[in-house]
Amino acid sequence: MARKTLRVEIPKNPEECIKLAGKVIAKHLADGAASPLTGIGMADMAQKQTVADQQNTLSGTLYSQAEKATQNRDLALGGDTSTDGTVRFSSRQCGIFSWESFAAMKRLCRIGASMS
């Protein structure tokens, strides 16, 4: 029987690569002992594909949580100093976190005043 040459493009996208590895492993298992991939470390590939798939799922979950946390942070800070009940509004009311108060503190530090 003539040897069949097969060309497979390996995707650069990790998710697509994980899916392709899953298909290769499934085909290898379906072919059983007749698989042309027998003896080239398919068990190791299957294990690594499983870990990659689990970590990819975890990555997606954590990415979503990070996006939500960033949105919550931005809402708490407020868009500007006019949104009542936010950090930026409160800091304006108290006169802190403004460039004027920062410049005044710098001047005090230059003349040796204690900030405690």
C-alpha cells in the first residue's frame, strides 16, 4: 500500500489548536491498533490536550471576572467629579486628590513641613 501524505495546517489560535488536537486524538482512538499514529506519544498528547482545554476554559472565566471587576471599579470611582456618591465626587467635596492640593503638598515638602 502506498504511503498517504497528509498536510495539516496547525492553527495559531490556541482554542482552534485545542479543538484540532481533540479531533486527532478522537480519530486515533477510533482507529485503535490500526491507527498510523500508534507509538508516537499519543497518550502524552491526549493528556496535554486535556490540560490545555481545562486551562483555556479557566482563562476565559478569569478574563470575564476581570472585565466585570474593572467595570465595578470604574463605576465606584465615577466617570467624573460630578457623579454624586462616587470616589471622584467625594474627593472633590473634601478637597483631596486634586491637582491644587497635590501642588500645595509638594510646596510644603520642599520647605520641610511634616506631612503627619
